[in-house]
Amino acid sequence: MSTLKDLLNVAIKQEQNSQKLYRKGMDIAQDEESKKFFKRLHDEEVEHEKMLYNIRETELYDLDVEIKDPELLEMARSSHGSDDLYLPEDLSLQDVLEMAMKRENTARLRYEKAAALAKEDEVKELLSNLAREEENHRLHVEKYYKMHKGLFGEEI
């Protein structure tokens, strides 16, 4: 039987993986602006992890709520790609940005789909909130990616 607590544990793991990706971005960034950008994203993921941890530990939701649809937990587990994030040594800054956009977008889509399928109000609310957070991150990364690639025109 899967519970809301299991879902939170999976979401925490994905936040840790995102932190790992953004640390890699900090490591390979050549300029201070890029390092600061990845540091900010990393710190936001740390805050997301803390928030999820606090939700779990303070039992803001009923953590024993059974998740009846096993697909929901699997969607969360694969929300950012694989459960364990593998980062090749030879990643470029562009590679990190592209991975980040893909991970954040995939996470948003999976969390939205899972929220739509959820029968329990607590699960639906948590998944919807996670989807919104992932979309905000995707937008930040996409904007930076476009600036990095010189794709913005006069809209800046």
C-alpha cells in the first residue's frame, strides 16, 4: 500500500536530484552571473526539499491517506526523469540548462496529470502545488537559457 508519506519521500528525492543538477551548473559556469543563477536555483530546490520535509514531519496532511492508484506514485517517481540522476563529467552549461528545462517541464506535466487523477483532496492539493512550483522553475530556466543563447530580442 502506498501512502501520501511515500509520495512526499519521492518528491524529496527529486528535489535532491535537482539540487545535484544545479550544483553541477555552478561548478561548470564560467562567469559570476551564471554561478549566481545556478546557486539561486539550487537554493530554491533546498527550500522545496525543506518544505516537503516539514510537511511530512509536521503531518500537515494525513500522511496515512492511501494512494489507491499505483500510477500516481510512479508518476511522481519519474517526474524529473529517472529516480537517480546521472550527470556525465563532460556536461556543458547548455547541457545543464537543457536538462533542467526538460526535468522541470516533465515534472510539471507528471504532477498535473497525477493531481487530475488523484481521488483524495490532500493528494490532489499537494500534487497541484508541486506542479506550480515546477512550472515556475521551468520558466526561470527557460528565460536564462534564452538569454544565454542570445535568443531574446527587444522583449527584454
